[in-house]
Amino acid sequence: MPPTPLRRNRDFVLLQVGQALSNTGTQVTLVAYPLLVLAVTHSAAKAGVVSFARALPMALLAIPAGLAADRWNRKHLMIVADSIGACAAAALGVAVLTHRSPFWLIPVLAFVGGAASALFSAGQSGAVRAVVPLEQLPAAVGTATGRQAAVSLVGPSLGGALFSVARAVPFLFDAVSYAFSTLSLLAMRAPFQQQRQPDPASIRSRVTEGFRFLWDHPYLRVTTLLFGLANFIAPGLLLTLVVIARQQGLSGGAVGALVAAFGAALLVGSLV
């Protein structure tokens, strides 16, 4: 009997819809964070500090989060991550709305939001594998990649437009998007991992084993290096784009459209 088509796979559709909304909120704040810092401090350096604070948790927590996703219930882990991200975004939105947003608060909440994203990402890949059969996994990954590409085009423009309405709106929008992601996870029925025997190995030995596995496979070793360099360089390019655009007098909406065009160029380049 052939497997159920992905469009009729209830859990897969719920996961993709929830993540489309959540990723849109993330892309909205991708533009809103530097715009907010530039508006509050007029300092490109401080905008860089906030961008660094937001990206740092992925580097620090990727491995511990992956171990946590292997050891504990992935669905619960992802719901906790969504809750943390929603609280951080809502707290910043309320602080901006009430004009109580000192600079130190922005990188702190950016770091908390980044930590939530790192924790969520660790469980997400396993969640996709849990809700689709193995033979449909390439199509499922392709669908998720297409969804992310579409969101990366729409999100920045929306973020700039919302920031033009009011500085707090993009962050409140992000908090609501996290809530929709949580609801989609709660509605899913499939378990996100199979039952297995507890691993008695220490965390240190498991991390060492993971690095050894990575190093022993040339393809994984090279692609990890390339993606690592890209993840280091790309945020700096994006921040530079936003800072120069603001210095040239572009509105928040125009900055968002410019970032979206940058994302579109990346998408076309990847297709080429």
C-alpha cells in the first residue's frame, strides 16, 4: 500500500504550517532588531552586539541541545523552546511599547530568543523524520526548504513594514507566531522519537564520538566548514545592509524590502 501523500499527512501539514508562521516571526525580527537598536542608540556597533548575541547561542548550544533532543521527549523540548522564545519576544515588545527598553535589555532578550531557536532546531529534524515514512523524507525536506525560502522573502519586508507602524509590533508579532507553533505541536499525534534504552555513556564521550564521526567523513567535514563560514559571514553582511540603508534614509519598509531582495538573490544563486 503506497504511503499517504504529504499534503494529506495531518501531522506533517501541522508541522509545516506551524513552522511557516513561526519562521515568519523570526524573519520579521531579523530586520526589526537592528532597526530598533539603530533607532534607540544610533550606533552600528551596538546593533552588531545585538546581532552577535542573537547568533551566539546556536554556536554554544547546538551540541548540548542535540544531546537533549536525543535523550528527552522532543515534542516537550520544542514546546518549551517555543514558550521561551514567545516570552522573550513578548517581553521586548512590551518594553518597547512602554518605553522601558534600555540597551542592555535588547541583547539579553536577543540571546534568550537565540537559545530558544537552538533548542527548537535540535528537535525539529527528528520531528520531520518521525511524521513521514523514510521513502518520503527527500520530498518532505524539499517542502520544508521551499517553505523556508518563501518565508525568507516575505518575512523581512513584513518586518520592515510592521516596524514602520510601531517599533513594538514586530516583536509582538513574533510572540504570537511562537504561540501558533506551539498549538501545531500540541495538535500533532505522532511521537517524535521511538522508545529506546537509556544511553549510559557520558555526555563528554558522546560529544567526542560525534566529532569523530564528523571528521571521519570528508563530505560532512567539508560541508560543515563551508556552512560554518557562511553562518559567520552572512549576519555581518545583513547587518551592514541594514545600517547602510538607514544611513541613506530608507524607511523601515524599504529596508525590509531590500533585505528580502538580498534573500531572493541568494535563492536564485542557489538554483543556478
